[in-house]
Amino acid sequence: MKRPRGPWLVFGAALLVLVAVMTGVTARLSGLEQQRVTAERLGAHEEQVRLALWRLDSEVSPLLSQEIAAVAALAQAPAVALTLPRPPEVRARFVLEPDGALQLLSSGDDATAEALDRVLHGVDLWAAAPALAEGQGKLLDNPAASSDVLQAALDAGKPGGDFYGSEQQTYRNVNELSNRMKAVDDNLGNYSSSLATGSYGLDRGAAATTASGPARPLWIGDELILVRRVTTGSRPQLHGSWLDWPRLRERMLEPVRDALPSARLLPTRPGHPDVQHLLATLPVRLEPGPAPALELAPGLLTPSLALAWLGLVVAALAVFAVLRSALALSERRASFVSAVTHEMRTPLTKFRMYAEMLEEGMVDEHKRSRYLATLRREADRLGDLVENVLAYARIESDRAPLTPETLTVGALVERVRERLEERSRSAGLELDVELEPELSRVAVRVDPAALEQILFNLVDNAAKYAPSGARSERPRLEL
């Protein structure tokens, strides 16, 4: 019998579609999960960078406050300037006159004076220093974070601008930098005021005769200069501090090495609109380095996808098993129908042939009884076939009635012996039932009708398929 291929082709096509859909969904969700992990990692890294920027500004603020207070001391009491302490991150303090005369303070090192002169050679420091009215009372004016730079960053962050990054991120950067600048201004004002009137012993009233602009950190080549315009009465001067940038850089990076081991501080020149990772105190940008691998909480996507794939495999196996069982049942039914049709054709053919012969008077009177006996046997055979068909239908539909009884094996055999012997005699066979005495007394609980049908089918098959040549010898059928 040719096996049907259509259901299997449909099953295979449906399975391929499901696998393709699941593969696409898995790839898409895995990509989203990777984006989530990356976003969380970058978010955690950005938070570390933000905290590092606050720590960097906090680390350098005391030094800048001390230098701003030193400038105030220079303006109010020049004689005190020679005794002011100079931290190691400051190479020298100096005073620049309008005529270009340079006076080095707090250091008697001629080499330092010559080096500072080379740094300032050809530089118009008066033009670079902020005017007295600039900053509206601010103590520090970072040119890399001026109001013009912040506005340029906002304009560049708008759609169509040249700023790299989203507009929302640009606004966050500007807002965060503005908050740090405000905090730095407050800290510098409090610290410088207390330092100038406390540690340096200056008189607050003397400030009335002095006008000072904000201190501005400037890059001259690779050197960092902190300069401030001061006017005492009508005498203008530039007071400044030459910072030791390599040493100051190491001091500033030390507190953030644990969180950002690859961090660097890079000078920022004027005109750069990007305010990301910019310090509020100095024209310096933090280069945090690559985001480190962070331990993130595992998500539920991977187990969910694994369960989904497991469910798909289980469902596919279940459908495969059901389809295979259904096709096997269909094949058994087709085989059964074919067998029953073949078995019914013989008695029906005899019915028709014998009926026609009897109807047309072609049978002698003394043969009529034999023909009628044959018709009765074929009718019984046909009835047995119909009964088998009905029994099969009941079994297939799980509606076969069961009426179990407790009988001994001997009683059960005697109950079906007569019918089996009759079927054997009709086929020219002699039924021989051998039953041991011990077995005959064993009690069993069975459905007698079902067992009788089973035994009858066995005897009927033996009767039908026994060798025809052997029937003349009256063969025995052992059960």
C-alpha cells in the first residue's frame, strides 16, 4: 500500500515555517537583549564618569581657591606674597606689568624665571585675561565652559547640527556641566574668602581699594597658566600662577583610578562645542577610556527563549506522534476494509451463483439440500464477518462493551467448544482440544464473548488457509 505523502509534506512545511519564525524572533530578541545589556553597561559607565568629573573638580578646587586667595593677597599686601606657601603643583606665582615687566614671586629660582619667560614670550596675556567686569562676580572663568560654548553645544545638538550625539544627551551634558560650575563657584567663593581673611590675615576692608576680575585658566602651548586682572587704585596688573600640569594631572587622576583605570585628562582648546566630559574648573576634558566589563544581573530573556524552543520541540514531537498514529490507524482501517471486502466477495459470489442455479432449476432434487446447506454455511460465515466488522468498529471507537465473568479455564473452553468444532467440521478438520487438569481448574476473569470471538477467528483462519490436499486425510486442529 502506498503511504500518503501529503500530510507529511504539510507537517514539514508548517514545521519549517515555525522554526523560521522562532529563529527570527530569537535573533530579534537576542539583539534587543544585547542592546539592553550594552545600554546598561554604558549607562553604568557614564554614571562612573559623571561621578569622576565631580571628584576631579572637587580635587582641584582647593588648589584653585588657594591661588585665587594668593592673588588677593598679592593685590592687597604685596609684601605678604613672598611668605605665602606654594603647593608643589604650582611652579611659580608671578606679576605682569602693563609694560611687560615680569616679576616672579614665591621662588628665587632663576631657571624657573627663565622658563616662565620662554612660556610667556610672544603671548598677549593681557588680551587673554578676562576684564574686570567679566563674570559678574565669578571667581573662576573657564574658557572651555563659557556661556558661548554652552550655547554653541546646545545649537549643535539640535537636529541637523554637527554635534555627535542625541539632542537629549546634549542637554543633559550641558545641564550637568552647569550644575558643576555652580557648585564650583560656591565652593571657591567660600573657601577663598575664609583663606584670605584667615590663613593670610588680610583685611576685608582692604578689598574696597582693589578690583579683581575672575581668574582664568589658559593653555599656552602645553603649559597651564592661571591668570587674573587686578587693579589697585589706578594701577593695573596681571597676577598669575604657573601650574605644574603633569603633577597636577596625576594628583587629580589618583582618586578615580579605581573606577576608571584607563582615564586620561586632555587639554581642551577654545572653540570646541562638545561639552561632554568637560571639567568645570579647568579647560580639560576627561577621556574615560573603554567601558569596563560590569557584572550585570542576568535577564529573563535567555531562559524564556530556551523554554519557547523546548515547547516548540515538544509540540513538534507531539504533532509528529499524533500524525503518525493517525496515518497508521488510517492504513490499518484501509487494510481491514480491503480484507473484509475480499472475504465478503467469496460468500456473496456463492450466494448469487447458487441462488441463480436454484432459481433456474438447474439443481437436482437430491442436491438441493446440499446447496442449501452451503448457503447456510456461507450465511454464517458472512454473519461472522459482519460481527467482526462491528467488533472492530467498537474497539476503534473505545465503545466495546465488556461484561467480565470469573470462570475456570475448563468451563470457558467447554463454553466455546461446540461452535469451534462446528467450524472445524465445516472445513473438513477435526478439532482437538488438549487441556491439562491443573490448568482447567484455574479461575480467570474474562469477557466470554470477546474470548469466544478471538478463538473463533483463530479456528476460522486455520480452517480457511489449511492446505486443501491435506483435508482428505482428515487433519487435526489442535488448540
